[in-house]
Amino acid sequence: MREIRIRIVIVLAVMLLLSAFSAALAGIQHLDKERDWKFLSEQSQDKYLLKVTQIKRLVDTGQCREAEKAFNQLKTEFPEIARPDSNDLDIFIEAELLRCKGRFARAARIYKRLLDECPDSDFYEAALDRQFRIATAFLAGEKKNVLGIFKIKGFSEGVKMMERITERARDTAIAKEAAVAVAESYQKRKKFEEAFYKWAEVQERWQTEPIGKDALLAKARCKHAMYEGPEFNGSVLIGRPFNPESYYNSAKGCYEQFKSRYPEDAEKYEIDEKLVLIKEQSALKQFKIAQYYQKTGSEMSANLYYRMVVNVWPQTNAAKRAKEMLVGNSGSEEKKQ
């Protein structure tokens, strides 16, 4: 019994030593292929992270000389972060200093080089984050130099960068954020058709996640916003005749899908009110066509459209007006006889 107790004490002591050893060696680890593993102690790690935070602040605030000095100090104090088989650190520093100077397009290309050439770099995630920041700035209207002379807004550049981020990051959070950023940028710039198709892509890719619900609602809003009035094409409202796919991609189709899939949110987003509005808009468009035929003397064609309004959208204001016109036309017909 006494031997068993001694063994238990020894085992516990060894476990405590291993735990303490692991804690002491915890930190940022780098594999040097020509030498053994190196470790930064917890104390060194804290110092390293503090230094990195300071450098990031210098870059973000445009203090480029100070940032360059700080990077050189970092390399001197922590030589472990430089891999002997890669120049990823130097590439990252070059990109950071370009970003510090506001040369975003050039910086983005250098970050892309790191991402392409060094997929296993310790700075990969940071480079991806910096590209996202630059792309966000371009989508917000940041300008870029063209031929070193002209400055144009970098919307297209921002879209391309976000698209590449989504491809690289696959199903991670930053991939979703990049895809949504593109869709929202199109929507804010009133490029509703482009926004619709981007939201459709987001919905298809992440349809089982909350962002899938948001994308479906955004699709409906974009399609509805594409309607320019009764004088223009109304297929964006209800789709084209005998084309089911166009119906599902119409404003009405998207709103009804949303109501069917998320009935608990229908009232919150006033889906029924929007569907009523679409009915009114669709009926008014057909009523306007009837009026056109009425003005050109084609009373028979006008009556055909008036009846369509009454039969298809009976509860609308346009249907009431159509009924009045039908009565008036029947009266004029009797006078002719």
C-alpha cells in the first residue's frame, strides 16, 4: 500500500513538472530546418506582442519612419521570426510600409505576392486581413493612381480583391465578410442588378447559415429597387410569363420565398406590405398599357388590358379605375350603335 502511494506521488510530481515546463515554453514557435525548435518564453512572447501592436499602430497612423525603425528593431530582438527558408517577413514588412505611405494598390500587390508564394507563412492571416482593409477602403471610394498621373476611385479594384479573398479563405468568416462587402457596395452605389447576383451567390453558398436569410431578403430588395416605374419593364416585379425561373428571381418571388422560409420574420420586415405594393405596381403598369391603347383609339385592346387588371389584381386601386373605364367604354359603344 505504501509503495502504491509513493508511485502516485511520483506520477503527480512528474505531471506538475511537465505542466510547468509546457507553460514556460509556451509562445510563438518557429521551426528552423537546420536547427532545433526554438521557443519564445511567455515573457518574451508578451514583449513580442507588445512590439507588434506598437508597430501596427504606427503603420495605421501613417508614422512610416518610426514603423520602419520598429520593424528593424523587431528583427534584431527576435531573430526567430525570420525563417531561413523564406523571405516572407521581408515581403510583409515591404507591404506594411507601402500601406503606411498610403500606396494601397502597390501594397495590395505585395500582400498578394506573400499569399501566393508563402501559403504556410506565419504572416498569411495578417496579409489577408490587410488586403481586406485595403479592399474595404477602395469600396468606400478610396482613389488609386493610374499611370502615376490620374486618380480614380478604386471600386473595381476593391471588388477584385474581395473576390480573391473569398476564394482564398473559402468558408471562413473573412470569406463571408468579403462576399457581403461586395454585395453591399453594389447596393449602396445603386448597382442593383450586380448586387442581386452577388447576393444570390452568397445565398447559394451559405444558404443554411444566417447570412443566407439576409441574402434572400437583400435579393428581394434589390430586385424591387430595379423597378423604374410603369413605363418600364415590369418583369423585375413578378417575372416573365411562362417562365418559372424568372418568377423565383423576381421581387415578388423572393419576398414570397422569404415569407415561406422565415415566417417568424415576415412581420418584422413588412413582407406582406411589400407584396401588396408589388400588386399595386403591377396592376398600375397594365392599366397604363390599357390607357395607351385607349388614347390611340384601340378600344378593344384597351378593354382587354382593363379586364386583365380587374381579373388578376381585383383588390387594387388600378382595378377600381379599370372597372370605371370598362363601364365608360361600354357606354360609348352603345352610343355608336
